[in-house]
Amino acid sequence: MSTVIIGGGIIGSSVAYFLTNDSSPYKDHEVHVIESSSQLFSAASGYAAGFLAKDWFSPAVAPLGALSFDLHHQLAAENGGKEKWGYMQSTALSLDVNDGRAKRTACRGDDWLREGTSRAEVAAKGEESSTTVMEEAPAWLTKQKGGRVEPISDEGTVAQVDPLRLCKYLMETTVSRGVKWHHPAQVISVVTDRDTNAISAVKVLNSVSQTESVIPCTNLVICAGPWTSRVFNSLFPSAKLRLNVSALAGYSLVLRSPRHTLVHEHDTYRGRSHAVFTTHPRDCGFSPEVFSREGAEIYIAGLNSSDIPLPSQAEESREIMDKQKIQELKAVAVRLMGRLAEGNLEASDDIPNVDDLEVLREGLCFRPVTISGRPVISRISEDLLGIGVKSKSPRTGREKGGVFVATGHGPWGISLSLGTGKVVAEMVDGVKTSADVSGLSV
Ligand SMILES: Cc1cc2nc3c(=O)[nH]c(=O)nc-3n(C[C@H](O)[C@H](O)[C@H](O)COP(=O)(O)OP(=O)(O)OC[C@H]3O[C@@H](n4cnc5c(N)ncnc54)[C@H](O)[C@@H]3O)c2cc1C
Ligand SMILES: *[C@@H]1O[C@H](CO)[C@@H](O)[C@H](O)[C@H]1NC(C)=O
Ligand SMILES: *[C@@H]1O[C@H](CO)[C@@H](O)[C@H](O)[C@H]1NC(C)=O
Ligand SMILES: *[C@@H]1O[C@H](CO)[C@@H](O)[C@H](O)[C@H]1NC(C)=O
């Protein structure tokens, strides 16, 4: 028995993890991950915010969301997730800015954030009991004129991780269990058995040495994020199925603020994170999201671009970043977290500085999105594959193994990762899944 996973992001890593976890009957089976990028986790899984929610999902996704949230908690509790990948409990807040001005049709992306006043008011409340403080805005968030901060999460229903460190943990664990990671490499074709017509192997091209190899394969799991449609179409050109997974680009920054140090993290917030969601009051299509992460990091995103074409390789994202967009995001970071000194209030979008914030990383990455807004987590039946692949078990006559797809997680791939990995491993295994994902099949 051998499973080949195409795409080594957080979904591929989670599938490999659960296929090889001790309780799995596939303990001895071969698992391979084929990843095309020369640098692991250079796509969304390494650049996401890492916010986790238990119950923020539509009905079809809700069972998976709850399972996955619990698995994140369990994995962290059993394996030192706090230290290893920055797992923290969190509080989600909405920042509603109503500056009293009439709605305008034409507006600039960050006008509404320009009216900030002193953050002293926020800081002055910092001495209250810790439960009250948790209901309030964190002190690193600059007080906005007309701004109202309200908690939007119940205790124990949101959390935070550093997704890059979680990916690395999953990858290293699977390597220690014998999973083989091939990168940079690509699957160039699927080999079927002459007699049964079942999938028997894949041909893999090593992108550095340009050498081909054949890997035995009874199960193929495609989880190449926004590249999934490309992969599927190239491996199954005559398939009737079109997966329609597209890419929604998002810019991000990782920052440090003198108003959010390790001392604040440990003493003021008792090792908890804050997530701040805000929307533009005049609907200009910009919804900043800010997250404090372990190690006194602050992550900000929310500036999307649907017109950036997906690069062929994840690591090329850095070269196609629009400097103007990064400047806009920096300007918003200053409005939301800067000191708002006199000069900054009048500064234009392309101010070269970031006030007293320190930029640790600039990022651009692509969310895999579907038309329905739901992920696709499904076995692909042989009649949809288009090449007459037979994946019935010759022994029992039941459909077994074959081709599986797990993608389209949109803005929730980190949160839904572990649940997806567990459910896909169960599908490969042919057992009942731990969460009902029937609403996510093709
Ligand atoms: C700015 C931003 C912030 C986000 N914040 C959050 C958050 O807070 N919480 C949350 O839950 N989610 C968040 N997300 C969403 C999350 O990042 C994604 O849903 C998730 O990373 C998708 O994981 P994936 O493994 O499916 O895809 P990816 O991470 O894209 O991985 C796919 C992999 O497939 C590889 N690949 C491509 N083509 C091939 C090929 N031909 N052969 C082999 N491999 C191939 C790629 O190189 C890549 O490594 C955010 C996304 C963005 C853009
Ligand atoms: C992996 O398997 C072990 C042993 O059965 C179990 O204790 C652990 O909880 C599993 N991990 C997850 C995340 O399910
Ligand atoms: C993909 O899009 C096509 C055309 O819009 C549609 O017919 C098809 O059902 C879609 N596929 C899926 C899996 O949603
Ligand atoms: C940007 O994309 C994220 C994820 O899909 C979404 O939550 C946010 O609302 C989007 N913002 C805008 C302005 O489209």
C-alpha cells in the first residue's frame, strides 16, 4: 500500500501526519509527499496569520471546523505546541469605526483610520482585573476616534498558531515516521495497471536533477492549494470534472511594536493572543485583520488582490509583490498601531517609514478559493476521472483507494488543516470519517 500526496502545504502535511499517526492501521504503508517548490512552505501555509476558530463556519463546514479546532488543542497539549508552534488561546475583537462623517462613495483605503487620538485612554485601563482587560482592546492597538472595540468570541473558541512552525513540526514528525518528502519535484503522469486499470504508480520529475523516477501508488491525494486545478487537469486531461479552484492573493506584514513586548505577552495578557477584525465603514474593500502571535509578533493582513496571476512556483510570490500595496498595508499598520505623531496623520500612503514599528517580514500569498466558498474534500469517483481508472478493490469489489482531493479552504486552511488531514486519512483508509464532510464532496 502506498499513498502519494501532491502538495506539501499544511493540508498535505496534515494528511501525511494522520496517515502515519500511531493509531492508524496504515502504520507500515509508504507515504510520499511531492512538493514542487524549492523552498518548503513558501505558499499560503507559511505566510498565513494562523488564527483558529471553532464555530465560525457555514453548516456544511461546521462539523469539520469543530473537529479541527479540537485536534489543534489536543496536538498542542500533547506535543508542547505552545513552545514549538506558538499555540495560544485567543480573544477575537471587532473594531468598529464610526467617525460620524457621512458615507462617501469615493474614498481612499485608509481615510477612516486617520482620525486616531491618543492611546493613553486604552493604556489607563490596563490595571483592572485580568478578565476585564481581556474584554478590552490590547494596548498595542492605537485608539481610534469613534472606534468601538467589542469581543466577538466566547471563551475557548478561538486560538492562534504560527502556521510556519506548525507546518515544520508536522513535516519533521512525518519524516521521523518514514514519510518521504520529494522536493522540488512534480508528478508528471499517473501509471495504471494494465489488467485492472487501477492506479499503480506515479512518474515523478526531480526539478533539480531533471531525472524521472516511478513511485508505486495506490492512493493519490491532491492538495496543491490554489494550484490544484492545474495539477488535476494535467494528470487527468480527459476528466469530465473541473475543480474550479482559484487564487485570492493577500498581502501581509509581520511586525514588532514597542507597545507589545514579551513582558506584555507574559504579564499583561498571560500568554494569550488577540485578533482584531475591522471593516471599512464606507465599504472600500479593505478589511484589516491584526493578530498578536507568540514571541511578541504582530501580524497584519486584509489587503486582497484578485488581479495578481498565480505564479507557477510558490517561491516566485516574493518577486511579484506590488510595492505600492505593501506601502498601503504599512500605512494602515501605522494608523492601527503607530504612535500617531503629528506628522503621520497627514502622511500619504507611500510614507517610507513605519513609525516606531519594526517590519520583520513582508508577504504575498494565495488562498485556494472555490465558487461555493466551501472546501472540496472528496474521493473522486472513477467515472469523473475520465481515463477509466479502476480503483475497486479486486478482493472485495468495493471502491477503494484511488484519487482524493482536499483543497479550497480559502481563508481557513490553517484552522481546518488537522481535521482535513484526519478525515482524508480516514477516507483513504475506507473507514467512517470523524466529521461529516458529505457536504464537501464533488
Ligand atoms: C494573507 C493570508 C492570511 C491567512 N490567514 C489565515 C488564518 O489566520 N487562519 C486560517 O485558517 N487560514 C488562513 N489563511 C488561509 C490558509 O493560508 C490557506 O487556506 C492554507 O494555507 C491552504 O493550505 P494548502 O496546503 O491547501 O495550500 P498551500 O499552502 O498553497 O500549499 C500547496 C502546496 O502545493 C505546492 N504545489 C503547487 N503545485 C504543485 C505541483 N504541481 N506538484 C506538487 N506540489 C505543488 C505548492 O508549492 C504549495 O507548497 C490565510 C491566507 C492568506 C493568503
Ligand atoms: C496520534 O496517535 C496517538 C496514539 O494513538 C494518540 O495518542 C494521539 O492523540 C494521536 N494524535 C492526534 C492528534 O490525534
Ligand atoms: C466548475 O465550473 C463549471 C462551469 O462553471 C461547472 O459546470 C462545474 O460544475 C464546476 N465544478 C465544480 C466541481 O463545482
Ligand atoms: C480579503 O480576503 C479575506 C479572506 O477571504 C476576507 O476575509 C476579507 O474580507 C477580504 N477583504 C476584502 C476587502 O475583500
